[in-house]
Amino acid sequence: MSEELTFDLDFEPAAGACVQVSPLVRRMVADNPSPFTFRGTCSYIVGTGTVAIIDPGPDSPAHIAALLDAVRGETVSHIVVSHTHRDHSPAVKAVKAATGATVVGCGPHRRARALGVGETNALEGSGDLDYRPDAEMREGDAVSGPGWTLAAVETPGHTANHLAFALPQEQALFSADHVMAWSTTVVAPPDGSMTDFMASLDKLRGRDETVYWPGHGGPVREPQRFVRALSHHRRQREASIMNRVAAGDRTIPEIVAAIYQGLAPALRGAAGLSVFAHLEDLVTRGLVATDGPPTLTSEYRLV
């Protein structure tokens, strides 16, 4: 029996505060709340004395200053980056300049595929095109310091280059934007892929971490139950899209209007991209058809 997906919307960080959330982990939330970032981007400091900073966040002077103040007197050996959205990686440059740390993690920003000619992505400006790591991490690659290790777990889907990081000393996973307790993840082509996202969820179901520290919001407790519910939720959304196509809706705007009733106008573009991601996956699996490759402006039909 599938479990119900419930979200934790009670997370209220103390502005500018560095909070010890576990023996090895401190969290600081950036000053960039929005409908896409919830209360703001979570930056994490791992270790004591010699530390790693995970996802230093947006190019916010206030957040960067607070983050550097939190590690004053310590050595920052690594800056670890999960993916290249502008709310996660632009602060790398300033933090590296101040600390001399080695930048590791995901590779440069890249698209999973091209959109159709003349099409635009409603989130087109979200990619940090300036990010370049000193060393790119692949599945199982690890960096370490006194009492801590961070091992890369490839989790494409939200972006093509998305990584999570396992902290085996605490049986924890920094899940970034792949799994969050406050909301489902935006999967928006061409940077995102629903096929990859679902495969990455299945991959996490085979792991044994007991807590996830996400890129936005509070911790994901009972992560195996939550990931099962998240996967079920996505399959329910897929079924809703197929039902709308069966009912005669042929275009993405028609489907969005039917299944996202009451949605704030600012989120319609992201909803359209999410529907597109599902339709791409359904076309790949042979359940939905369109003339030519799937695009934002294609007409879709059941096979």
C-alpha cells in the first residue's frame, strides 16, 4: 500500500543564524525566500576545525558574510556543490577567495537536451553558467576531513548534473533539491528530466540513510517512507496527465489548466515544464505519442 505524501511547512529558520543540527552538521539559511526556494537555500557546514561547506548559496553579500563568520578560526578545506542553480552555487567564488578551499562536486551547468527551435524555458535564467569546480565528483568519489566523509551520489533529474552527498558517520544524506520535505521537486526541461528523476528516486530507495538534509526546508525524517510516497505522488500526477490526454486535452496549457486549478500565475510556467517533463517520459516509454520529438508546443495523444 502506498504511503501518503505530507509536507512540513513549519520550518522557520532564524535569519542569519548558524544552527547546529547534528553533531557534525551546522545549517545556515540564505536570505532568498521565494515560491521556488521556500524559506531560502540551506548551506551546510560539515565538521569542526577543518570543515566542508555544502552549497554556499546565492550571490548574497549578507549570506556570504554570515557563512564566513560562522567558520571564523576554522579551515575550510572543501566547498562542495550539489548543482548549478543560482540559489546554490554563485557564492562559491567569494567563499573560495576568502578561504582558499578546493571546489568539488557537480560538473559545470549543462542541459539534458535542447528545447525546440524558438522555445524558451520559463526558468531559463536559473542556471549558474560561471561555475567551474576544481575537481568534478562522480558516483562514489569522496572528500574527507577529521571525523567526516562526504561521498557523491549521482541523482540527476532536477538538473542533469545534480549530486547528493552521503555522510556515513551520521547515516545522513545531503539531498539538495532532489528530495525536500516542504515540496515536490521542480523537474523542468531542458535542465531536468523526469525519466532521470524517477530513476534517481528508485536509487535512493535502495540506500539506508536515516535522515536527509535538503537544499530547502527542514530535514526529511523517515526518508525511505518519504521517497516511496514521493514516487507514488509522481505516478499519480502522471496518471492525471494521461487522463487529461484521454479526455481530449492535446496541449500543455490545456493540461495545466485542468490539473493545476487555482495555481498562482507566477507558478504556471514551472507547472507547464513539469507537465512537459512527464510527457517526455511518457513518450519515451511508448504510452503517449506526438508528431516528431516532444516539445512545449507539441500536441499529444494516447498510443
